[in-house]
Amino acid sequence: MQVVQLVGLYTTNILLAQNDRDAGSASALINFSVNIFGVVGMGLVSLFSVQDYAFGLGALLLASIVIIALLWAYLLTSKKAHIKELES
């Protein structure tokens, strides 16, 4: 859980640095997104029976990793991605 919290702080900092004006709304949207993904994820895992819970959780994690990796690769190669460079 500690790694998730550390990565969460870093990603929140990057996302808030992208927004110059309304940091409060951006922060609320980030927290809302985390909660919605948690609700949807637990709903999907609960579709598996109790005996298959570990398999369902593993399958959901694997599918999430594949989808995120594909989306990340697309965003890195896309000319339409407008990401500000963070100042050091």
C-alpha cells in the first residue's frame, strides 16, 4: 500500500502541474476518479464466485495493466498529446 501512496503523490503532482488555474477542481476530479475506479473494480471482481476471487482479482489487474500500457504507448506516440514540461 505504501508504494501506491508514493506513486499517487507523484502522479497527483504531475496532474496538478498541468492545470494553471483551478487546482481545487482538478484535485477533486483526481480523487473522484480514484474512487470511481475502485468502485467499478470491486464490482467487477465481485462477479467472480468466492472460490475464484483471487483469479478474478488477478485477471482484472492484468487486464488493467495491459489497457494502461497500450494507452500510455498511444499517448507517447500521439502528436495530439499536449503535456506541459514540468519545470525542474
